[in-house]
Amino acid sequence: TSIGLLIWSFGIPLILYIIPWAILKWTSYTLQSKEMWTVFGFLYDGFEPDFWYYESFMMLRKTYILIAANIMWLSPETRTVVLLTLVIYFRYMHLRDLPYDNRAYMGVDRLQ
């Protein structure tokens, strides 16, 4: 069951990154083309065009936090430090990238 959980937790975000990346790299489709928007638009709607992959990053972020919270061989204090480090790192990544589009005057970027 652990292997299945790992494949599910890391495989889906990886696939949701690799397939659009391959299509964008090796075909003439763009993010705004009808074919891409119909199939993958739900993944990158609301993000800046340069950060179309950020939904996969957010899925992986949730997985990392859940794994860090459930590491049983660490003491609760150490787990807290690991979680705090992860949260600070992900917050830094968000503030550095500002991945959301500018609807509502960058309101989503400030809320996250």
C-alpha cells in the first residue's frame, strides 16, 4: 500500500506536468490554443503563463507537508521544525514567483 500511495501522490502531479510540457515543447500548440485549453485549462487557469505548471507544484507541496507531518521516528519537536522549514520555504517560493494572474489587482498573490 505504501508503494501505491507514493505512486499516487507523486505520479499524478508528475504526469500532470510532463504531458502538457511535452505537448507544448514538441507541437505547435500554445497554452491559449483551443485543444490545450479544453484538456488542460483547468490546471493553469488563474496562473501567469510562465507558471502554468504551478498546480503540480501545489500538489507536491501538500504531499511533502503530509509526509513530514507523519514521520513517526522523529520527535514532535523535530517534526514541528521540519514542517516550519517546509512552510517557510514554500512561502518564499510563492513570494518569489507570484504565480497567480493579476485578476483582482493581485489579490490572490497577497492572500496565499
